[in-house]
Amino acid sequence: MNLKLSLILCFYFNFFLQILKDNILSVLVIDILSTVVSIIGLLIAIAFYTLAERKVMGGAQRRQGPHTVGSLELGISGFLQPVGDGLKLIIKEMVIPSRANVQLFLMAPMLLLTLSLTIWTVIPFSDTNIIFFSELSVLVLFAISSLSVYGVIIAGWASNSTYAFIGALRSTAQMISYEIAIGFVLVGVAVWSQSLNLVEIVKLQKDVFFIWPLWPLALVMFVSSLAETNRVPFDLVEAEAEIVAGYNVEYSCILFAMFFLAEYSFMLSMSAIIVILFFGGWISPIFFLSFLPGFFWFCFKTALIALLFIIVRATLPRVRYDQLMNLGWVQFLPFALGFVVFLSSVVYIFDYSVGYRHEFVAVLSDAIDSYDDFIDYYIINRYCDFIDTREERSLWFLEASIMSYDNFLGADVFIKVPGMYNGVDFSMVIATIFPRL
């Protein structure tokens, strides 16, 4: 027995030493700490976003809003109101309906809050500040946001209440209806940028933000985000005169706080997604202020979109349920689908998209960086700004095809292509980038 215990201890000791040797533990600890700090910062931002909403709505409705809890020395009365609200919800008694499914009843708010925080892992705050990097981050984003429907329907069903279940059905139908429109918006941006990577999409907006060529999709995205997060004028889930709050009517204390945090986290995440897709993410919109860090610009733009959510709530009345469904299925869905088809036709017929230009310049820059004697940057100097018309592209392809690399460069040259090195004619690289030329 002692021998077995000694062998086990030796194994774990050697394993621990190997981890220290490979520096795995320190990297793991740093990743965990950065994730925890990000979550805490996000929860604080959500808490004070509720304060900003109550202040803005108070000003719009000619009243004070929160003004008691907090220090007046900071110049903002009610500054600590979110802290007071959080403490009150934590210490309140937890009431669970007698015939509710306890396991699902407790799981639903946890699931919804977890998903609302998980979606931030793929949202880039800058080109390097991102928790989880993926080449398919657009698909990951859409998949995580779609799962939130399960938290809503589970909460309504597990409460064993007719009012909660009706609210869950309303919310589920609403969320699914507008998720389809949001999906087509994401497809349209992917078609235009030729990328499913959020970081790449932001980088492609260095010259022109996508809000200008794709403003119809941006409008559909913003209105669909209001409906997706159950915000005014689409907060039909609450329906105070009919079902008295919706799917979370039976929840109280910390469980209700989880739903509350999840809703506002989804609002902020939708604002961040709109900023990334259409407003250039962390890229400065003012050239003489480009010295400011990208993280500042990202947070500033996100705050402006989130402020627009609040202004809409303080301004517009609630629509009827038939108007909500008509807008989603009869108007937004065909329009978004038609616009995606239009963008695809433009990209295919005219062989133009933002992503093609970026890909060519990236490959060409790689080649020139690798070979300083590349005929004194002849190609870059002459052809960097040509990718605007098909005729100029054809001219370049013809010129590069006629000249072999023997008389064009005077020596064998290895062109650097992502993922491989081949001694090829430069025209093969061009043919790879523009296959239809």
C-alpha cells in the first residue's frame, strides 16, 4: 500500500515538475486570471449600464432618476445605486414554486447568464486583445447567441406557471424570428469581406467603415438586436397587463438578478457586434486622434450604440405582437435575403470585394518583405492601387503572364504564399488570388 502511494506521489510530482519546466502552469494561470478579470470588469460595466439607463430615462422624462444612494462629492448622485440593488437581490429570500422542476428552475438563469458572458470570449477589443481567437468567430458568435433561446424556454416551462410559459413562448417565437434576419446580416458582411474572422473584418474597414456600403444591413441589425434582446418597442414578453413579466415572473432574489444581468450583457454584446461589423471596431474614426488606443475607441463606440438602445426605450411606444411578427417575417427576412443575393451578385459578376484586395496586398507585401531585391519594389510601386477595375486587373495578369521569371527577375525566385513555398511563376500567384482572370 505504501509502495503504491509512493509511486502515485512520485508520478504527480514528476508531472508537476514537467508542467513547470514547459511553462504550462504559468500560461494557464495567466489565462485564468485574465478571464476572471474580464468577467469581473464586464459585470461592473453591466451594473453601471443599468445606472446610465435610469439616469438617461430620468432626464428624458423630466425626473431625477436614482439620486439617494451614492456620494454627491463625485458629482453623480445615486452613483452606488447598482451596488445597493445587487446587495438587495442577494440577501432576499429565494422562493421556488412548489410544483416547479427545481433542477431546471435553477439551471435556466445560470445557463442564460453563462451564455451572455461566453459570447464576449470571441469579441475582439483590439487586434490582440481577445480571449478566444477563431478563424470562424462569426459562426461561433451566432451559435452562442442562438443557444440563449433554451434558457428562456426552460425558465418558462420549469416554473409550472401558465403566465411564465406564455411569456416563454412569446419570447422564443420573437427571438427565433429575428435571429434569422441577424443571420442573413452576418452572411452579407461575410460575403462582402470574404472572411468569417471578426478581427479580419475590422481590419478591412481601415479605409471605409462598412456602415457606408452596407447601411441597410446595419439598420436591420440594430432593429433586430432590439427584438432579440426583448427591448422597447419589442418588449412584448413583459406585457404587464396580460402575463405580468414574462418567463421570469416566478423568479426572485439572485436568480432574478441573473436574468437581469444576462439581458443587459446581451445588449452590450449586441452593441459591440454592431460596432465590429459596421463601425470599424477599434479603428479610430478621426485620423488626428489615431494615437488613442484601440481599446478606447472600441469601448467608446460600443457605449454610443448602447446609449441608442436607451434612447429608443425612452422614446418609442410598444408595438402590437402582430406588428412585431410582420416586421420580422414579412419585411426584414425577404429584404435581408435579397440584399445578400445582391451583394453576392456584385462580388461574383464584378469580381470585387474588400477581401480580395486585402488578400492580394498581403501576399504581395509578404513576397517583397522576403526579397529586398525584388526589382526595387517595381510591382508595389506601380500596381498597389490598381485593383479597382477589371480591365486593369486583366492588364496586370497579362503582363505578369507573358514575362517569365527568368527574364522578369533574372533569377529563380521563390514567392512566399501562405502555407507553402513553391518556385513558381508570379502569374500563378495572381491566378490563385484571381481565379477567373
